[in-house]
Amino acid sequence: YKRMYFINELMFPGRSDVVGRFQIAPDFNNDVGAIDIVTPVDGTLTNAETVEVTLFNFGLDPQSNFDVILSLDGTTIATETFTGTLAPTASASFTFAATLDLSTEGQTYEICVATDLAGDEDVNNDSTCKNVLHQFANDLGVTALIAPTSGAGLSNEDVTVTIENFGAAPQMDFDVTYQVNGGTLVTETVAGPIGPGATLDYTFTTQADLSAGGDFEFVSCTALASDAVTANDCNTTTVNNVLGCENETNDTNFPIGPDAGTVTNSGIDFTNSFVIEDVNVSVNIEHTWVGDLTIELIAPDNTTVLLADGVCGDCDDMVVTFDDEATDPITGATDPIVGTFQPEGSLADFNGLASNGDWTLRITDNANQDGGQLLDWTLQICGDEPLGLGEAFANTELKIINQGNDQFKLVMPTSEVTNTLLLTVTNMAGQRLFSYPLDNETNNGYEYNLDMSYVASGVYIIRLGDENNASVKRIIVE
């Protein structure tokens, strides 16, 4: 035990010193306990596992010749005697002569150890327990599809998966497979090795043809002949190839700078209307000291994404396409700044918005002296679902009210549309999560209380309409 003293100074009613005392252990003379089970541990176990434990003397007196009890899954296996001397506040290792049969693969065993000291004054700290898993020796699975990912313009794509060894034995020369939309099964052999508990990323030599566009369901699996747990062999992931992409260019020259704080705005009026699934933007800028510039893209609803801010210092000029799927971030660009880069923000922030309206490229020059010009820029927007409203929807709009806690109220006031409309909720991978027929019961419009508390955080598309016309909105679930 420890007694601790402290001194403090009180200022009321006058200055005086106060000495206090506290202790971090009780004054028990006789108090020992088991505090840790060192072995066995999870792994490939046998029918004769040695049990090593750590004992501790919590009391004031040294102790010896006390019993230590070993149990397995609630059944006492052995009672043995600690014959050494355990000093106060000291620990000691103790190994049972008896062993445990932990030989069943896949079973979790509960091992408990307790001291039995005559006259022990605090039995609450006598025992400790531990769960130990006899891992399957052979157990592999695919845990993730790394590539391809959803995007625009996919064609023949590399397929890369993450493989995890859940078992206790290293694995090599095993088969792995993938299948797209239930088509041809591709089987290849992974040389390995992959150790217990380790992961390995494998890229198939056979690419996947996604050029047709739309959704592609990838089922990728390990095919280890002696795999003990087949339930974790496979991963299923849907990849969407967005085919509907349109480009608009503004090739009017605009001056940039040279005075600090000068803002250059260049617009593109995007006339076609659909739900955005991917945005890419290309800029062609002549400017000394590109590091002076902050470049942003602003959607018609004022959603703003930072493309670049102060990159590359005194580099001159920038001919760049910003694409979330690019390999390299713009922050690491070096002179000359040419190529395709990830923006500093995320262009996916535009996903789910309507494409039509005035888009703005905003360039702010943050320093004096150096100047230049925006020669041209191109906006590429991709999406599949048209937003044609039709005459019946021309005078109404779907409104979404965020009521907190992922609860949303959907309101579309109208007396012109009276037929039953279908309310659908889809995620950004194009998967439909929910659908519900909605009637204009009072002839004043459509209403629905939408509970999104059961879904993961992200962006979702809400569509209310029929086969000809619809109103579409985006919501964000946090």
C-alpha cells in the first residue's frame, strides 16, 4: 500500500497551510489474487496446453503456501499450491502442472484462475478470467474490392481485392475468383505467402469489361480447398459505370490578378438536367507564381468545392484536370503542373445535385505583382437519371425539410398532379433502398415522413414521380 501526503494553502478567512493524507490501498494484512493469465493465447492449440498466470500480493504481510485454482468453462481442473514467498506489493509467475485440453478448432474457451488464501481479507480481487480461441488453421476470405470503383467512362478495368488470413496457418498457392453479374467465373492462383492475421492485396491479370455501363455486381472469393469457415470467403460489391457524361467549355479569356484579392469568375450555363453522379473539371491557366491562387468550383445551388489553394509556390502555369479518382493529389504537384490530379476538396460533394444551371469557376489571386489569365476551362458532368419535369410538374417542387435525427419531411404541394406517384430512395451506387406509392389524398399535394436513421452516413437521392415525370432532390444523412 502507499500513504500519500499533500500540502495546500487556504486563503479564506486568512492564509493558512493544510496538510492532508490519502492512501491508494487498504490496510489488509492478508490479501493475494491472480491478476493475469499469460498463456495460453489465441492460436493453434493442443490437448495439453500449459497455463501460466501472474499472482499479486495486495496485502501488508508476505504470503506463501496458498492454493491456486484453475478452471475451464466453469469446471475446476486443478488446485495447486504456490510454495514460494510473495512479498507485499510484489507479483510472481505461477505455472500449473495440470494442462488444459483446448484442441477443438473454432472453439472459444473460458479459463479462470483464483487464489485460495486462508484468512484472505478481500476476496473480490482473488480471480481473473480470459477467453482463448482455438483458431482454425485454414481460413481465408476476400474482405474488400479495392478496384474498380464507381465512376465515369469505365472500360476494361483492373480487379484488385484484399485477402485476409483469418486462420492460424500461413497460406500460399491458393485460388481466388471473381464474377461480374453472374457471368464467367475468373479463377487465378495467388502465390502468397500470407501469414496468420495478415492481409494481401491481389490484382487479377484478367480485367473486367465494364464498358456497357450501369451497375456491375462483383462477387470475389477465396477458394482454399481446406478452408474451415466458408461463410467469410466472399465479398460482394456493386460498381457503377456512369455513361451519360456531357462536357461544356468556356474558352473566353479572363484576366487573373495581379493585385492581391482580385477575384476572377468564369461561368458555364449547363442546360441539360439530370442527377449528378460524377464531376470533373479542367483548367488552362497562364500565371506566374501559381501558389498565389485559390481555385474553386461553385454549383448552381452554391455548393462550393476547393480545387487548389496555394499549390506549388513559384511554379508557372497550370493545365490540369481535377478528378476525385486521380492517383495524385494536387497538393503534391511540382513544376510543370500538367496532368490529372485529385482536388483539395471532394467533387463528390456535387453528387446528387441537379446538373442544370450556372456553374462558376472562381479564381482568387492572393498576392500582388504576379498576374496571368484563364485561357479556358471545361466542366464534365456525368449522370444517368434525367430530371424532366414535364408540364404537370412545371409549377411545383419537391421540398425536403430536415427535422433532425435523420428524420425528413417530404412535401410537394400541387393540385395539378393527382395520380399516384412512386417515392424512391437510392444511394450513390444506384441501389434502391426504399420505394412507396404516395397519393395526393387531399388534392393539396403529397406528404411523407421519411426515417433515414437506419442507413449509413452519406448522400441519397429522393425521387417522387411516375414513369414520365419526376421531381428529384438530394439529402445528406450524417
